[in-house]
Amino acid sequence: MPSAGAGGSIASFIPLVLIFVVFYFLLIRPQQKQAKEHQQFLNDLKTGNKVITKGGLHGTITGLTDTVVTLEIAQDVKVKISRSAIASPESANTTAPVKAKG
């Protein structure tokens, strides 16, 4: 029986290379793009922006430093959080439900 030469060993690595290429385009690249977009969002934060934190707090930015954001979550209730704890901007469809009086 002839042994597999150099061509046989190269052919055995082709499936591994194909798997890596698929993982790169389906998983790694989109995740890197999303992380870059989120970092740009964090860099563009301004006073007055309405945001949602990773913990679920909805609030308005009242102060900013390089690493800390002051968030007003209710009238005269302000909290300081890490800039990296901001998850997303608050959009019209993510506002808290209004409680009915009665």
C-alpha cells in the first residue's frame, strides 16, 4: 500500500481551513463589527442623550467624563455608572410603560 505523500497531508487540512473561513465570516467578523459600532456609540455620547444601561436602567445623561457617566433616572435622582455599562440609546419603542392613575 502506498503511503499518503505531501499531497495527502495537505488535503487533510483543507476541511480545517474551510471550517475556519466559515467561522470567520459567520461569527468573528460580525462580532468585531458590532463591537466597533458600540465603541463608536460610547465615544459619541453627549449630555442630554437618553440611554439604557446593561442593568436595564433608563435615564438621561447629565454629566460625562472619560470613564464615568452621570445618569438622571428620575427627577433629582442621579447615579454614576461606568461608561462601558451603557448598552444602547433609548428609542421610542423601549420606553417604560406608563402607570395608570387610580
